[in-house]
Amino acid sequence: MNLASFTQKYGIHPLTAMGMFAVDSMLFVGEGLSGGVTWPLSVAVAAVFGCAAFLIQRSLSRDDDQSALGKAVLLALLTAIPTALPAAVMLPSAALGVAGMLFPKQKPITVTTVE
């Protein structure tokens, strides 16, 4: 597996990562101050964020539908968890996404012979 296919498979777009970090931070503060009363609201916001993450991954990161959906569901679930855990997942995945943007997938070189 080369770097381009690895980053495409496991990386998330930096915009998705920044959005996840911002949304999770805001939800975590609200849940902490309310003692968990606002958790149902956090689940709803995480679901909307999951839809946005799907669209970003599909259009900007050029993931196929299944890959974008899998990443979006995982990010939405991590955002809905009432803890600051997603920052540990977001940073390495965003780094892979940046690497994927810097080193895009290249077409394989084909050699043809002329007789």
C-alpha cells in the first residue's frame, strides 16, 4: 500500500477535522456545565455534523460514497460522546488528510513497446 492510497483510506479532510474539533469543544463545554442534561442536543448536533462531514469527505477529499459515509458516521459518533476524546483521533487523521492533499494519487506509469 503506497502513501496515496493509505491517506485516501484513513485520512480526513482538514476542514472536517477542524469542524470536528470546534463542534466537539463547544458541545463538551455545554455538557460539562449542564451536567449532561444537554446530551440529547449534542447527539442531534453530532448527526448534523456527520452529514456535513460526509459531504466534505465526498466532494473535497474525493472519497467514494462508502468511505465517506464510514468516516462521517465514525466522526459523528465520536462527536456525540460527552468527552474531549475526539481530539486524539482528529489530529493524526487530519495529518493523513494533509499528506493526501500534498501527495495526490498518481496514475500508474504504463510502458508500451512498439514493434
